[in-house]
Amino acid sequence: MVTKRPNYQNNYLYLIYLLVGSTQWQHLAVAADAPYPVRPMRIVTGFAAGGNTDIIARSVAQKLTERMGQQVIVENRPGAGSMLGTEYVARATPDGYTLLLVTGAMTSQAAVMKKLPFDAARDFAYISNAVTYPFVVVVKPDAPMQSVSDLIAVAKKSPGKLNYASVGIGSVFHLGTELFNAMAGVEMVHVPFKGGTEHMIALMGGRIDVVFDTLTGAFPHIQGGRMRALAVTSAERAPMLPNVPTVAQTLPGYEVTSFSGFAAPRGTPPERVTRLNREMRAALGEADIRKRFIELGGGVQPSSPEEFTRHVMNEIAKWRKVATEKKIEIQ
């Protein structure tokens, strides 16, 4: 077999050739020419089965199975805050058959962790965003704070008295609240928990004053009267809570959202990334998918590979700035 070399007149292909080397280029050139897909594909998620990320991955996998003519299965590889699954995909063969469900956890990890087993900027070919969802600021129903203005006023009156919970140091929950602290000029005290729902239980039990939680996680408690929503953290009001204002209405410029999207290992042939992007965008445009994801508290927001890459890099830069200013680092 004759090795297919890149056309050196194409600077982009020549750069890839220099970066990956002739052996890897031969592999990619053959992969790019082969029919695709011809065997089952995998979407790897770094979280356990049953959660929102799992539902998103399985919903998209079902649609891709229908559209691409090959079974797309979901493989759960939980552990280390989703890093085990992320590292696994970073090291996978870049042939378009192993994909990663990317979440906001990757961007916060890249911002605060001194050492990671992967490089978010270097090791992935980003395909498309899928869902963007806001957080919601919640307090106990009998809390004296009725609004974000009240929350800021109480925090300023008694510095260090109010506390807030997160699912862990360096999480988007943590960094998003620290961004609020910085922009509002207040200092609420961080109380980290080890994931799950412990932080919400602590709020309802009166051990915590305020939580910036995902809308999905908080919504049933808000509906049940166990929590009161002060504001959502997105730029616009959330359809699930149309009467709840945004934080930005009180604190202009404040915006915190998380996301779920898809990526492949770096070096995946561009033709396959383009095909995957096209099929994902079509799948995400279907009415049942949009309805399901809205019920999870998010808004469907597909993107081009370039747009999704910029979004991930911008989020990392945003959280790195907060982490630097607040001296948040994980060894």
C-alpha cells in the first residue's frame, strides 16, 4: 500500500503532518478514506448511569444510531470527578468511533488543577455543544433574603457570616459563587461537600445559607416549597422559572452556565468530525430531544466545531481568572 502524503500546498494538512508524524498520518489518511461508520461507536461519559449527563448521552446515542446506521452505545466510566472517562477518550484511537461527553467539569478542572492527565486545549477535537443550562440561587423558604439585592446587603452587613455550599473545591458551583462574591464585593464562606445531594440536604437542614445549584437539581425542591429561588444565573430567565429574575438584573455582567457537548480524540479525521457535527445538529433539532432536554433544565444549543472549541477555551480562561484571583488550586 502506498502511503498517502499530505498536499504540502495545504498549510493545514502540512501542520497536521508535522505534528503527528508520518506513521500517524498514514493511519489517519487510511481512516479518512475508509467508509464511516462500519462498526458500533461509543460515547464515553465520566459520570455514573442515571444522571443528567447519562440521559443526554443516551438520548443523542439513540438518535445517532438511527441516523448513522450503526449502533452507538454509551459507556459510563465514572471516577475522579469525570477525569477517568476524559483521560480514556484522550488516549483513544482517533478514528471517530470513540466520543466523549464533555461537561463544564472539564473547564473547571483545567482552570484549577495543577496536574491533569489530559490537556483540554490539545487532546480533543471538539464536535458540538448540545445543552446549556443555568444555575439557580436558592435559600431556605424562611430565609430573610427575598432577592439578590437582599443577599448582597446581608453579606455586606455581616462579612463572613453567610456560608454557601458546593459539590467540591474547584467545581463550577464553587467558582460560580466565588465570581459572585468578587463582582458583588462580598465574602460568603465556602463549605465544600463531596458531590451528590449532600449540599442541598445541608441547605434544607439549615446548616447552609445559600447554594448556587443546577436548575435541574434544585427545581423539584423549589416546586415542593423546600427552597426559594432568588435568581437564575443565565443571561435570560429560565423557561422553567419564568417569574424568577436573573442575577444580572441586579449584578450586571454576571453570567454562569454549564454545558454538555461532544468531542473526539485529537487527530480524528476532519471529515468525520464534520459528519458527526452534521448528524448531531440534526438530532438535537428533533422535537422530542428538545423537549426532553428542556425538562432537564437546559436549552438545546448545538454549535459548529469551531464555536464549541471557542466556548470551551473561553470557559477555561474565565474560571482560571477566578481561580487565580481567589487563589484556588488543586495539586
